[in-house]
Amino acid sequence: MLRLPFIITIFFILFSRPANAQEDSIPEIPHDLDAYLDSVQYTEEDYEFDEPVSFFPADTLPVQPRDFDESILKELREDKDFDYSEPPTIGESLWDRFWQWIGQIIGKIFEGAITTNWGRLFLYAGCVIVLVIIVMAVLKVDAFKVLFKGADIASGSGVFHENIHSMNFESLIQEAIGKQDFRNGVRLVFLYSLKLLSDGHHIHWEAGKTNHDYLEELKAAELKPGLGELSFYFDYAWYGGFHVSETQFARVQNIFNDWKGNIQ
């Protein structure tokens, strides 16, 4: 009973092959493939086409040959703007290398200074200080006297601590002129103006007051502009430390002489 299914299966396998199986069989690969390929011959007819194969239209534009103009070529050769040749390099001396090294150090310092907030702050502060020093040097200002206001102490005589009522200003001014000490002459002229105002009861003289205190205290409208000019020249010469020429001192004297005529 077990052999019948097996016999039926064999029967179907043997008799179910198509009739054209021989025709559809896969050809065998030649043992010598190179020899087989060499034996296949192709002729030019195998590559001929009924119509020419073209993917782009033929170029039908007329071609006009052109030649270079020798005169233009000569002109271009002689034009220096088209001369790109470089002169031979010259070896750098030790002096040049030294200054290049200095420049690199300064560049690194500034590069480090401008990349941080504190660095930029110190850089700007340094630039301001250098600018102030240059301006003061050009104007011949004594920086020590300006900062510490010790001009009157350094000169050996006070400014607003002297007893102006006991001073003979006429002789003191003439003595300063004879010594060509016009800076001290400006100081004496201003103190003389304060004495005249104090004698006329326009101000109250008191040791320790400043010239600006006396300007604020003065109420007479006809006297205030003149005293303001004298105060300006006093600050300019005494606290500013500027050099006073003979011409400038003469101008101060003229202002004082015109001004004192208004005191009553």
C-alpha cells in the first residue's frame, strides 16, 4: 500500500516534461571562451544604420577666420600696464629685521589689548593720557602745578593768603616788570584789583577765598566783566603755568587801567 503513491509520483515526474524542453535548453558555455570569441567574425554591415544617428543639429553657421593685428600686438607688448614682471628681491638687513620684530611685538600687544574689555579700557585710558601730555607740552603747561595747584607755594609767596592792604602794588608791579617776571606781574595786578574792590566795599576780603568766590560776590554789573577778564588771565598765568610775554602783560595792564576807572 505504501508503494502506490510513490509509483504515481514517479509517473507524473517522467511524463510531465514539455515536448519542447530540448529546444529551450540553456546552451553550454564553451570550454575555451577566448577561442570562441575570436572565432566570431563581425563585418562593417553589422554596424551600418539606415539613418545617421545624431543627438544635436549640425552646425551650419559660416566660419570666418580672423588673424591677429600685429600693430595692436606690438602696442600691447610695449604697454607697461601689462608688464607683470617683478624686480629681483633684495635681502633684508639686520636693521630691517629688528624693526620688523619690534612691529610684531607691538602688534601682539595691541591685539591682546583690544580682545578684552579691560584691555580696551587701559588702551583708551593710555591714549587719553598721551594726548593730554602732548597738548600740555605744546602749550608749555606745568603739569605739576596744574594738578597740585602749588604755583603760589612754589614761588615762595601766597596768592590769597597775603595781606593785600599792606602791599605797595605800584612798586611791586614795577619791580616785576624790571625783572621781566610778567607772570608774577599778572598776579600782582589781579591782587591790586581785589584791594581796590575791598576798599570800595564791593567785596569782603578774606584769606582762603578764591578768585571765583570774589566774582560771585561782586554785584556791581559795570565791574564784573572787567574783573572776569583779569581773573581769566590770572588763572591762565598762575594756575595754568603758561608763559606770559611782555605783550600779554601789557594787555592785562590796559584792561586793569580801563576797569579801575569805574570803581566808585
